[in-house]
Amino acid sequence: MKTISLIRLWYARLRQSKWLNKYTVAFSIFLVWMIFFDKHNAIVQYRLKHTLNEMEREVEKYAMELEEAQKEREVLETFHERYAREKYFMHKPDEEVFVIVRE
């Protein structure tokens, strides 16, 4: 019984407050609805933003890889034999290839 009377007292004081009117109640309900229950709520927006940031980083990564591939293509077009020897260790029939690995 004591808790019910305390709740009623708290509610009565709250109703007398100038901050509790139909506008603040409506705004509070709207805010709670938009944050938690709406189709595009705050949690969904956060996840979408995180996904967008990841995709933007991937775009930058692939752009850098594309530049490297284009440079490698230019080298391949100009120096066929050198590229084949360095990348794939190809050699002529009368040659020997020694691979030196530096660590």
C-alpha cells in the first residue's frame, strides 16, 4: 500500500509541474518511437553507417590495388622478357636461374 501511495504522490507532483504537458508527452513518445520502434531506428542507422564506412575503406583499398595493377601492366607491356624472368623465374634453355632470397 505504501508504494502505491508514493506513486500517486509522485504522479500528482509531476502533473503539477510546468514541464509535463501534452507537448512534452507527445514529444517524448515520438522520441522513444523514433529511437527504438521505427523501421529506421537509431540502431539500424548506426549499423548502416558502420557498413558504409567499411565499404568506403574497401573502395580505397581496391583503388590502390587497381593503381598497382595498372603500373604492373605498363611494365609488362614494355618489358615482356624482364617481367617474365623476375615474376615467374622463366629462363632460356641454355641458362641457369639462381634465386636469392633476402630476409
